[in-house]
Amino acid sequence: MADTAIALPFDAEAAAASRRHFWSRFAIYGLLALFAVIYLVPLLVVVLNSFREQEEIARNGLISLPQSFRLNAWSDAWGTYCIAGTCEGMKRNFLNSLWMTIPATILSTLLGAINGYVLSKWRFRGSEVLFTCMLLGVFMPGQIALMPWAFVLGKLGLTNSTYGLILVHVIQGISFTTLFCRNYYVGIPDDLIKAARIDGAGFWRIFRKIILPLSPPILIVTVIWQFTGIWNEYLFGVVFTSGQQQPITAALVALTASGTTARSYDVMSAAVLIGALPPLLIYLFGGKYFVRGLTQGAIK
Amino acid sequence: MSTHDLTIPIAAPARPWRERLGTLIPILVLAPSLAASFVYVFVFAAWTLYLSVSTSSLLPSYGFAGLDNYMSLWANRRWNIAYTNLFFFSGFYILGSMAVGLLLAILIDQRVRGEAVWRTIFLYPLAVSFIVTGTVWSWLYNPADGIQALVRGLGWSSFNFALTSDRNLAIYAIIITGVWQSSGFAMALFLAGLRSVDPDLIKAAQIDGASTFRTYRRVILPTIAPIFLAVAVIQIQFAIKTFDLVAALTRGGPGVSTTFPAIYVYDLMFQRGQIGEGAAAAVMMLAALAVVLVPYSLWVVWRRRRESGHG
């Protein structure tokens, strides 16, 4: 009897609280779902349209449920679609991007690791000032370097070539990779290095035996970041290369601009996805490192 | 001399040589990168600076033209549109993506289920290039095939959403797409900030009876104020360098209505053969970045010094 007397008002309060809790949870998930739809619909539209028939897209619009399913758009976009007179699809440009991005990523990451090692563990007088000067490269707008690069690439005979773009991306990337690696290596205790030096280990031995084994986390972050950035770059690609030599970003703009006749959304959707797929896959599989790079990069 | 450096330590480990080599190696290893960065940052910038006061037109030439290029740049109506667009875009883009990013971060911070999934969804646009985003959104904005067609097809036949074909509205299309692409980035940074707030501080506020809303407004958000500034500075950088997004979305049109400084530089240098004036515009972009970044970096250094002084 006494128990229920105490329990009754308590219950009402608890019910009100749980009702409030329910509605606040409802609002939270509702808002999240709303934004998720806004974020996913563009991706969904492109994916679906790459499998729909062009006639159906023309009839029902871009955003509607598919009534047909075919794979032709993908093979067209990859191998036979015509961009500005040549009918080889995106294959060449995709491979250009790949052969540009992979070497540039590896080179800039390696250089960044070694530079970061020197600037954190082998400091010398003035090394902090030099580091600050290198950092300025992170903030330089590409437009400032366009004419000088055009001149240098011309002198080196690397105009309109993937090698030229590799050079540009490596040098542009060094400041970024050095920053990443240096900030990570600063956290490795100096005593470790000192002990190794007393044991007689030299510069390279310490790098190989101590620094590199501790490096995978930062190297993965750097590689992901560099790969995504270089693959997605457009300005240098469109300025320093043309036609068959263009990376995929430049080719995509050329492809969608050349649609003076009826727009074939099916093929263009597939082409866009081909261009977006490598960084998307990297993001999906290395998302954790991607976010880590993001937050680290922001603290620069 | 250099052959001695290399051979002697191997032949006989004479300590002084070895030590000298030891101190030289790091500098030698760093030298190529340093030289390349130095050329890239200082020589290239000085070069473009020089081009901007030269008589260059179709080809670079090195006659001195004083400030002529800058005069004609600032007298140009299209440049006027470009930097007006930049200010307008920057304001809405930064506020928009920070507002959306903060909202998403706070929502995710409410101990929701499937946090990783939500985060992945909101952040994936950042992995994709502005070219891809711009292209896809240009289709969605296309009045005949995209969002307008969809809504009209649902029965609202007077619905108007033809942003990219209206010279007064096209800038909003760029803002919306920019916010869509970057608010995930703001979210990630805000979330990292929210997670770094001292939990005791939050508990204390809750014990005092503060509502969730009040706790955020009075306790949590003020402690992550530096993150707001960091996000804003990074977004301003993006905005000043905006090129790809506009190139893919509107190509600067309709007409010249969505010209941005970066578009203007590209156009003058490589489409119209006015290298001198294009270089002047590029220098203005650099100046804009410096105006934002120099005070910010000084502030960050100052704050770090003060914190380490106290700690």
C-alpha cells in the first residue's frame, strides 16, 4: 500500500521522461536520416542512371526509379565513347590518372618521410626556419605557379606528358607530406634515437630500423591523402596536358562539355563513376585513416 | 674532398670523418627537397610577381610595365564580378557548411547508433573531386532533367528551380553544392572537438540542471571556439582557390556571372593570352590568402606560446 503510494507519482514522471526521450531520439534520427538522403541521392542518381537506358532517362528525367537495366553505358564510357573527335572512352584518361597518381604518391610520401625524419630527429641550426619556409608550399595557390611551371615543363620537354604532371605533383606535395610526417615523428621519443646512436647506428640505419617500423599509421594517412588529392586534381591537368594525355578529371569536363547534341546521361554517369571510383574505394576501405588525415591536416 | 668523405669511413673508421659525415648526411638528404620547395614557393611566386608588372601578353616578355596590369585588372568589369562573387560565395559557403557541419556533429554526438555509418555518409563527398560533384549537380540543376523536372512531374507545375541558367541565381547553385561537399569536413572537425571536451565539465553542467541545449551553448561550444576559427580559415582557403567546382558546374556562366578569381586567372593566361594581367590576378589571389593566413598563423603561434607558458 505504502509502496504504490510512492511508486505512482514516480511512474508518471518516468513516463513523461521516457516520452520526452522518445521524441528527442525521434528528432535526432529523423534529422540524421533527412541529411543522409540529401547526401546519398546524388550518388544514387548517378549509379542508377549508369544502368538505365538513355531513352528512359530522357522520358522520365534523371531522378526516377529505373525501369530498365543494362551495362552498355559502362563499356561505352570505358572504351568507345567519343570525346572531341576521338572515340576511345575514358580508358586512356583513367590510365593516365593512374600512372600519374601512383608514382607521384609514392615519391612524395617517401620524400616526406625522409624530410620529416630529418626535421624532427636530426635538427640543425636553422632547420625550424627551413621547415616553416617549406610549409608555405601548402598554402600556395596553384595559379601563382602556372606560368613558371609551363616554362619549366617546356624547357624539360615535359609539356603535355604524364611525367610533367608527376613532377608538378611531387614538388607540390613535398611540403604537405613533410608536414604530416614531421608532426608524427616528433612524437617518437628522442631517447630511442639517442640510444641507437650510442650503439653506433647511423642516419639510415636508425631510419630503417626504428623510424620505418613505427611509421605505418602516418604513411597510410599520407598515401591516402596524396592519392586522393592528386587523383582529384584538375587545374594542372587541364593546363599542362590536352586530349589523349589528360588525366580523368580534365577528360570528364571535356566529355560533359562536348554534349552539344542530345546528352547521353547514361554514358556520362558511368564515366563520372569511373572517375570517382578509385578515391571512393580508398575512402570506404581506409575511412578511419582518411578522417585522421583530415583532423591532422587541419591542426597545421 | 667528397670522395674522401665517402671512402675513408669505409676503409678505416676514422672517427672525426665519420662524425662530420654524420652531421652532413641529414642536410644532404634534405637539400633536394629544400631546393625544390624553395624554387616552388619563392622563385615561382617572385616570377609571377614579376610577370604581373611586365609587358607580357600572348607570350611572357620582360619589359617593365609598372602597375598597368593591376590598373586594367581593377578597371575590368569581369574582375569586379569575380571578387564580388568570391566575397558573396565565401560568406554563405562558410556559414552554411559550418552550420550544417555543427548540427550534424551535435546530432552524432548524442550517442546515436551506427555512428560510423552516419559519418561515412556525410563525409564521402570529400573523397570525390569537385569535378565529379560539380558535374553531377549541374545535371540535377538542369531544369529539363533534374530537380525542377522531378517536382513538376509530381504535380507542382509552376515549381521553379533553374538556378544555373539564371545569371542572378547561378551563384546560389555553387554555394549549395559547395556546402553539400564540405559540411562533412566541418562535421568531422567539430566532432573531434566535441569529443575532446573534458567530460567532467559536461557532467558538472548537467548536475547543475542545465538542459542539453544549454550545456552545448554555454559550456561545450565556447570551449571549442578555436575549432570554429580553424574551420573558417580552412574554408576561406578553399573558397579563394575555388576553380574546379565552378569549372564543372557553371563554367563561369551564364555569361560571366559566376566568374571567380581563379577562373579569371586561367581564362586570361590560357584563353585570352593576357599573361601580364592574369599574373596580376594570381598575385591578388595570393594576397587574399596572405591577408587571411598570416594573422591566423601569428595568432596560433601566440596562443601556443601562451599555453606552454602557463603549462
